[in-house]
Amino acid sequence: MTPTEPTALRGNWELRCSRCGKPCDSNRVQRLCQQCQRPLVARFDLNPEFGKRFRHSLAGGPKSLWRYAPVLPAANAAQALTLGEGGTPLLFAPRLASRIGLDSIWVKDESQNPTGSFKARGMSVAITRAVELGIRRICLPSAGNAAGAASAYGALAGIQVRVYMPADSGDAFFAECRACGADVRAVNGTIADCGKVMRGECDPGEWFDLSTLKEPFRLEGKKTMGYELFEDFGGTLPDVIVYPTGGGTGLVGMWKAFDEMQAMGWIGAERPRMLSIQAAGCAPIVRAFESNSETADAVDNPHTAALGLRVPSAVGDILILRALRESEGAALAVEESEWAEGQSLLASTLGLFASPEGGAAVAGLRQGLSRGIVSTQDRVVIFNTGSGYKYPPSTWPR
């Protein structure tokens, strides 16, 4: 539990459907919108006066994502389940910038979160709220990192966790989940296949589905990456954010954070251009973006060794595509050899052994520069979403 004292500063919020806007009871267990089966989103009632008090409170806030408790949907931040998630470093990477041909690049290193990935952010908030709502059993499909984070925070909370992972996810992920006491199920296939098996085995009346955007609170933890960038850049935002996209919750979360900051008077209408990077063998968002579609069709026979990008269908497709278009950004697909080279570049120029997804972000940035989407003068932030150490050796640079 966090040692911080309860804060009197708290934003009022309610749950609404991200598509039709229908409100629902935030004090009851909720999943998708009952009307249109789209993700629910926590909407905060924010204004500049609240924003002034909130920003002032940051000076004494904890060095974790719970410094943003006034805009997180937990009833009591003093009882938050925390392992010290958030507060990850923003690493200036001049040698990487020189190799790519840009003036300045920063890498937001999410591998320094507990459990080694950005998934810790979402699980801290989601499992905190789940416990507040009386949930004692959670289940989810995962490529690996989300399963590890759910298992760790579930252990901290003392609740039951069942995870379903592709059989080829890698030994480290399975070992981590089992060590935390989770019930671990290996499935032949993709994360989509894991979800199908899970839904057949887990009675919704007994198990709460914590899948990406199947509940509203993992998104809230992920949005804190946007708040941190604002602080990292001294009260401004970068020009470009390059984000590896599987389920896309991190990208959607940051976009939500920017809207909240504007409502509080922290920023104006300006936004970073958002670049969504996917693997060429599994690129539903890229395909939808290029065809100017509002939704993304599932990919048949997805293939990539970047496990976090092997997500054939994103529940939050509408939200991802909306953020890309509103930001005048883009969705780009990279080949396996390209993300592997990007992974090597991060290691050789910055000393960071990044996840394959982090390597994909580097490759996507190079493509964005060559296509004129990114200019040499842009202040660019690349997200490394996890640690290369946890992935199968077959993904390691050679």
C-alpha cells in the first residue's frame, strides 16, 4: 500500500461509452457499453481552477504515477496498490539522433517500471479499482507483459489471477506469473486465441475480464505517461510521439491526458503528432488508417516475433485511429529486420536493451523521417515499452 496521505483534491468523474456517450454507474462492476459494446472511459469534470490546485500539489506528490491521484478513478489513493510504478526516465539520446538524422530524440524508458514494462501502470490502477469494487478474481489474455503485471499486482492485493498466454511467449513471462501465484494457461496461437479459450473457461459471474479496454481503468494508469511527458518537458509537450501499438491503450491514454490538460488550462489545443508503429505481419491499425476507415478489421494469420505487436484486433481501434487523425499523425508498419535493427541501435547508442516493440518504434521513426512525416527539427519521443531481457532469446540482437 502507498504511504501517502489521502488527498482532499479529487476530480469528479463518471463512466461513459467512448462511442455513443451513454453514462453508466461507476460504482458498480462494468465492462463494455451495454448498448454498443464499445470501451467505457472515465470522464473527469475538470476546469482551470482545479488545474491550478492540482498542478501546485505535484510539488509534494509521490514519485510514482499516484502523484496524479486527483485525476485517477480510485476512491482512496492512500489505499492504492503500488510497487512504485511510473516516474520512468526520459533519456536524451544524441547518438541515436545523429544516426537517424534528427536534431533531438528522447526515449521514454518504460522498462524501468515494476515487472519491466509499461503494463505496470495500468494494472496498478485497474486492480486498485477492482479491489475497491469487491472483485476477487481476475482473468486476462496476454502476450506476456500484461500477464506479469497482473500477476504481481494481484499478489499484492491478495486476489486470484488467471492468465492465458501464447505458448511461445517465452519462459521468463511464464516463470514470473507462476512465481507470483497466478494460474497460468498456455495456448497454441495468438492473444486472440488466448481470449477465446479464456472466455470458454472463465464464467463472467465468477471471473472479471481484465483484457485491454474490456474494462475502463487500465487506460487511466496508461494516461499517466502523458502527464509525465508534460512534466519531463518542463510544462510543454514534444512535437512527435512514436508509440509501438498492439492493443494501443498507451497511445489512447496519452491522448486522453492531453485533453484533460487542456481542460485544466495546462496546455492549449496543440498536440504532439502521434505515430502508431506496428509490425508488417500484424498491422490492422495501419491498414485501417491507410484506407481511411473508422474501424480496423482483424488480421488473419498474424505473425511477428515482437510479441506485444501480435494483436490481430484492437478493441480500441476507433479511439486509436481518432487520435492519429486528430494529431495529424500516421500509422506505419515495419518489417522484422527493421525492428531488430532498431533494437540494436538503442543498445549500441544508448546502452538500452529494449524490447522488440521499442526497436519497432525506432524503425518507425526512421520511416516517418524518410516519408516527410517527421522533420529533422522535431522534438521526438520514442517509447520503449518493455525490457528485452524478458523476451525469448530468438528476439535478441545478433
